[in-house]
Amino acid sequence: MNYYSAQQKMTAIGVYAGYHDGNYTFVLENNEVIDFDQINTMILEHFDLKSTQLKGTRFEINYIELIDDVDDEDYISLKLNQLTLV
């Protein structure tokens, strides 16, 4: 069995939907909902994403898609890397 790990940088425009159960949720322009369970701590210094004040705010979202092959199945996690107000 071969194990592999990969990552891909992604950029999207989305609206912040809120923080729930340890995830930061955004709705993208194509109505896809994405949850981030990992976040760059610098973002939290600039934006209080755990409060409700930023819900509905539009951002350019830069994130990393982390792909790990675990037991012949891909496990995908998303890390929020940078946010910019749009």
C-alpha cells in the first residue's frame, strides 16, 4: 500500500455563514458550502469570526486543500489561510 499526501492552494469568493461546532463556514458564489476546521491564527487576530458580527460579510478566501491517503481512501481537510474583505 502506497501512502501519499498532497495539498492544493485555492481561492474563492464567499459569504461568511458563521462559526459552529469548531468549524468556520462560508457559502461560495456557486452556493457550495465549505467548512474550515483549521485556520491561520493571524486571521483570528484581524477578524472575530466566533462572533455573529461578521455573518453575511463577503470575503476573498484563500485556503489550502489537504489530501491524505488513509487506508486507500482520500481524506480531505481544508485550512483557511487568508481572508480579505471584498
